[in-house]
Amino acid sequence: HDFLSPELGEEVVTISRLVNAFFRWEFNSCEIICKDGEAYPIDYANACPDMSLISLHYYFPWAIKALAKWAIFCAATKRAMPVDQNVRSFFSVGDRKDLDYRDKIDEYRKLSERYFTVDAYQDFCATHLGHIDDAMVDYVRSREFDDLLVQTVVSSFPSHEHEQFVDHYRGLLSAWADDQR
């Protein structure tokens, strides 16, 4: 979220984590419109988000990498999937009259970071998964990935659009790989 102000970026991350922690969704997307320095959640109930290369284009490698890291973390640490929503803690924050919006966001951030064990996850990734970022860049630049990209375009678009969209997606994913270095 480098294109947002630091404060708005933190708010967007918090809203996304809040929604996911509240509903106990481990794999979800949260769409937020940012306009004039304000965050407006518009679609945050995608319990099974669209992860296709066609839909995510530039962000596809990031999403796959994030999903892989989370799955590896959960498996390696034997993280139990909490099923009790414990929504009272979230409602208690919302009900507090002594907190303004920013303070409530801060409290929600603490709840969601506790649910997702953010510190443990980040430590695990730094210790065991530091190579994944470079590996994903290498994969996106590989012939194998290009074959996947072409196959995806051919199976998704009419034949007269194949060349146009192969070039389009190659450009977007090449830009992603370049932006990682």
C-alpha cells in the first residue's frame, strides 16, 4: 500500500484484518475504495475470493505468494483454526464512547493481530521463508510461468484477442517482477 499515506495504509490493513479476524476468515479479500484520504470498505465478504491471473493480473504473484506463506506457516506451526468467533471483544470496542474512530481502529488492530498471530507469522516468514520473494520473481520470469499465462489467456478469451491479452498480461507481470528488485 505504498501509494497511500502511511496512516491511510495502516487503516486499510487494519480494516482488512479486522473483517477477516471477526469472521475467522483465513483466506478472504477486502475491497476498499480510498478517496480524498478516506477509506470506504465496499466489498469485504468474499470468503472465497477470485484468485485468477486474469482478475489479479499485476497482483497475482503477490497473492499466490501470500497464500503460500500463510499455508506454510499454519501447517508448520500447527496453528489451530479457531472456530469460536468471540465477537463480544469486537463489539466492546465499537460500543466504547470514550474512543474516537482512530482509537477504535487501533484497538481493532490489536484484536486482529492477536487473532492472526502477526508477530509470530512475521518472525516465521523472516526466519524460514525469506527466499520466497526471490523465488516468486524467478518463477514469474520463467518459461513455465509464461506457458501458464498463455494457457490461461487462451482458455479465457476469444481467439482474436489472444495476442493482445498475452502481451497485456506479460507486460503487467513483467512490471511486477521488475518492481520487486
